[in-house]
Amino acid sequence: MAIYTEEILEKFMSLSDKLATELNHFLKTITYENSGDLDTNLNEEERQKSISLMRVNASGEVSAQALYRGQAFFTKTPDVRKHLVKAGDEEFDHLVWCSKRLDELGGKKSVLDPFYYAGSFTLGSVAALIGDGTSLGFVEETEKQVVEHLRRHLKEMSPRDVESRKILEKMLEEEEIHGQEAKEHGSEELPPPVRGMMTATSKIMTTLSRYF
Ligand SMILES: [Fe+2]
Ligand SMILES: [Fe+2]
């Protein structure tokens, strides 16, 4: 009986540790602030355009890492978890770059970021509970859509905003690697309606983050 109670207590402690880590990560992500010197080389139109694009990208990075954290939390495969945590850490680096650049441009992060985090963490959790193949398929499709979206942003952004462009190009390179790694770990192709739903959701999120 005592051993049984001890086992339950141990499981409870380990779960509460894991939950505390996730709460910590959530707070670190949504409260992250980074300050840089104001960039005065752009005209007002270019600056406003870059602010709206970089705000969308910062929100995208909040969502990306929440997705990875949710997936890592529920996967039962240590190797897959290791990969997801590493990719999630790289998404945090992307958030740091976007957030610093946003500050240099005189812009603010989206007020919707906490909702994006919560929604994406839930989505990642559900995908992981279905299975690693689906979960990694989700990563592969997400990263593919992010790469397409970054390419569109590079077309839309002023060629004179060299600093923001450098960030987007570096992110694009790493998102392509994330997609490739998901494939190597055994991703399964998602059904077309799921892919369509993902496109629609990301369209809503990117539109909202441009303004709020
Ligand atoms: Fe990223
Ligand atoms: Fe990524």
C-alpha cells in the first residue's frame, strides 16, 4: 500500500514538474521583450509595412514553439521529443530576433500572442496524442506553409529594410531544415482537408496580427 502511494506521489510530482516547466515556457514566450536602438533609415511607409510584417512573424514564432512544446509534451518517443524540443528552442531564437527588430522599428508585439500560444499548444498536444507520424506530418506541413509565407513577406517588404530581410532569410533557411527533419523522423502526409484547415487558420492569424 505504502509503495503504491509512493508511486502515485512520484508520478504526481513528475507531472507537476512538467506542468511548471510548460507554464514557465509560456510566460517566458509571451512576456519576452527585447530592446534595440530605433532604426531611422526607413521612410514612414516602409517602417509601417515592416512593423506589420515583423509583428506577424513574431506571432508566428510564438505559435510555432507552442506547437512544438505541445507535441513534445505528449510524444512517447524520446528521440522525437528531443527533436521537437530542439526545433522549439530554435523557434524561440526566431522570436528573439523578430522581437528585437520590431522594437528597432518602433512597433509592438501582437496582443493576441497568449491566445496563439494556448491554441497552438492544444493543437500540438492533439496531434501528438494521435501519433508521431501525424504529429510530424503536422510539423512538415506547418513549416512548408511558413516557408511560403516568408517568401511572400520578402517580396512585400522594402528592399531597403536590410536588417529585417536578413532575419527572414535566416528563418526561412531554418524552417526548411525543420520541415526536412520532420520528414526524416517519419512524418505522414496529412489529408487535404486538414491541410486546407491549416492554411485557413494561418490566414486568419496572419491577418489579425498585422493590425493587433
Ligand atoms: Fe521559426
Ligand atoms: Fe520552424
